[in-house]
Amino acid sequence: MDVSYVRNSVEKLQKNSIEMQRTMNKEKAKLRSIVISKEYIDQDVSARKTELKERPGLTQLLEDVKSGKVKRIIVYRRDRLARKAAQYIEIYLLLMEYAVEIIFSCQEEPPIIPGRYGKYFEYLLAGLIEVEGNNIASRIRSTKMSNFMAGKWLGNLPFGFKYDDKKVVQRVAKEIAVVKIIFNSYFNKTSLRHIVKELNGREDTLFRGKKWDTIKVLSIIDNITYMGVRTFSNGNEDCIRQDFEVLRVIEPNIWLSCQKRRNKERRTVDKNVYRAPFLLSEKLVCLECNKPLLIKSQKDSKGTIKQKYICPNKDEHFDSKKRVIDKDEIELQIQSDIEVYLQIVGLEFFDNILTQYIKTNSTLIQAAINDNKRQIKTCQSRRARLVNKILSLKNGTSEYDKRKREVEQNEVEYERLNKTVENLLLKLDRIQELASRSGMLLDIVRNKRIRLQELTDEEKLLVVEGIIEQARTDGKQVEINYKFPFGKSWNVIEPKLEKVMGIRTQPMHSGSQKAKYDLSWG
């Protein structure tokens, strides 16, 4: 079928309206004797700020293309399809793969040229589309900033204000009265709960058609607009602040008093929050599903903060309760285990081991990165050859299908290699971070005589990050993999048997050894 696609941006200053595009597409269809069977619309959607899957109209269009329903697409210009170069190329290659004809209704828009030279031309235009989009966004920001500074545009107005037909700011009397009630009540030490109750007990005091709650009340109290002040942030530049008398609702003394109370209440809440860091964040994974454990802090019925490590797939495991692990229990075990590990390794060898680990792993990881980057270039060259080959073949033939499968396999390999490089770069960053702080780590180990309980939270984090590669647990036992010398230990978690430490370890035999170790020096 022959279809039409239209899209306009969220920016009201842009001229490519839905109606204008629809009219131009219909005129083009009439000139070409085409009957438009379906129209796909993305209204108020920015192609520069969103991904393809976030645009329902385009997503449906591409799905219909893949199912073979679409033969021709009429669109106003290329930038209606995409504003990012990578997105446009992805759409273009997909449409070429399914032999879909693209017709532009804008007379100034150059048509798509078949063949390899046409493909290179589209790649060039994709870059120009993205540059043009960025320039338009920059001009719109500049226009907004100019209008803001001149008092002609104040952005989205808060509760209590609206624009009239001439874009002049007007007060909404009933809403302004509610704003004053909120500030005066808060100024007079009324609790937030009572303010919410009072507002919901009155008539005609809804917050934009909804009942009030604490969050909505705080959004009013925290909004400096009611002091007659508006701010504008222009990209990476500093925030611009302007005073507008028409927006002033609250007197300065009431505003300042309310903000002092807000700051005091924030500090009161913060005092009850336990801020000890999670030592095993991103290092502790589930022994069964191999997923990193999530971290969570919440209050119990007594108001005490409880910190837990939780398997994201805990409900899928047989013993789901064991997949919620007390932070203090397992971290005390890890610290105790590290002390034993360092005693076995020997402090006199730790310096050389650390240095060798950093040097060897940095070299190996960098070599792996270079190798994967070479393979990525090979994939890119293979992609270009395959696409050129497909463009010269007839859709539906066995050779065409074969080349299409090769393209798909090549794209899967390309994505895998890029993901591998990304992970390797993260590992290299961690190695380099460890190298930059190795001196501090050695000082901690030597000066504290490996008594981790005596360290500060920051020092504990450094030791755990510097020594442990990964810890795996099922809630009953924990496997600790050390960075060097490729050591591993197993411990059993039994919090009920030893309340002081929270954990008891499982020895290899009846001696004094604290945990079972498997150390490989190869």
C-alpha cells in the first residue's frame, strides 16, 4: 500500500505543521496518481531528543514495512523521518532493504538516487540533517532567551497563572488564593498533613483537577516563581534570573521564613539516614542467575534504616527470601575474609602482586580492545559490501535472502563487538583508577595491619575495590573471587548462629583456618 508520514516537533516556533505536511503530501500523491491508503502521525514529537522506538507513528510504519505491507511512502522532507544521522541511516537502509520507494512532497528536497552513489549521498545528507537540527535548536533557545529577558515569554507557568490569547500573563484568582493559603499555613507552622487535609476539605481548591497531596503542596512552597522570580537555563550556560512583578504573590519575609523551615526539615530527615556506602555495589551477583544484586535502603516499623542486597530475579528462585541479604552481615563476612586472605598471601608480597596485576591486566585489556576495534572495522567494511550487493539484487530471490541473512548476522556481531569494547573500557578505567590509588591502598594495608574494622568507610571501599574482582552468593553461601593472585574463597552465611558478627564461616577441617581457599599463582 501507499502511505503518508507526518511529524511535527514539540517546538511551537517551527513551521512544519501537521496540516501543512498533510496538504503537501496529498498534493504530491495527486500529481503522481497515488492513492494514500494510510497516514502515520507523530504529533509534538522531537526527532532530535527521542529514540525511534519512542515515536509510535514511525514505529508502526517501520513494522508495516517489515511485514511487506508498505510499497511507497510520501513524506515532506528527510528531517521528518529523523534528525539524528544514525537514525536516518538506519531508516534509509531498512526502506532500501524492503524496496520501499520514498517520495518527498517538498519541491526543494532532492530525491533519493538509487545505487551506491545514491547511498553515499544519503550518508552525507544524514550528517547535514543532524547539523541543521542542532542549529535550529540553538536558534530556538536563543529566541526563547531573548523573549524571556524582554519579558515576552516566561516558559510554562505554574499553578495560579495562565497566558491569555495575546500571550500575556494573567493571574487565576481562585488558584492564587490557594497559593496564599498554603504559604500562610506553612508560615504559621501548620504541618503538611494538616495543610493537605484543609485543602481537600474545601470546595474549588483542586490542583489542576486532582486532589492535593504532600508532594503537590511542597511543589508550591519550593517554587520561587511566587516571589516574582523566573529562571532560564540556556544549554550549558549559567542560569539567567529575571524579576517579574506580575508573578509576585508572597511577601519576602514569608518566603524566607518558609524556606528556613524547609531547610530545617530537610536536615532533620537527613540525620536519620544511614550513609555508610554499599561496599559490594556492582560486585555482588546472584550465584544462580548471575545478575548484579540491587541495593535498597528502607525504614522498618520502628523507623530504623535497613539496608539490603536484593536479587532482581528473587521471585523466580525457589528460596526467594534468601535472595534478600542484610548488608551488614555479608559485608562483615567479606571484610573478615579479606583479612584472612591477606594473611595467606603475605603482606611482604602484596606490593609486588598488586603492581604485577595492574601491569599485566592493563596490557591484556588494551590488547583485547585493539583486537575488537579491528574486528569492528572489518564488520563496517563487510556491511558496506553487503549493502551494495543487496541493492543490486532483486527482492525475493534466494541470493537476496542469503545476503540479507549475512547482513543481519553481521549487525549482531557488530553490536556484540561494540558492547565488548564498552565493557573492556570500563574494566580498563577501573584498573587505571586502582593504579592511581595503589599507593594509598598499600599504606592502608601496612599501617592498619589489615584490621579492616578500624578503617573509615572510604578506606574500606578502596580495599574492596582494589582486592575483590567479584562476589557471588545465593543467600546461604558466598563465593569471593580475588583479583590477585586469582584467589577464590567459599563461606557459608548463617546469621542466626552468630549474632555478633552476623555470619559464621565453614572451615575446611577442624583447625583454625577461617575459610576454604583455592589460590592459583599461575
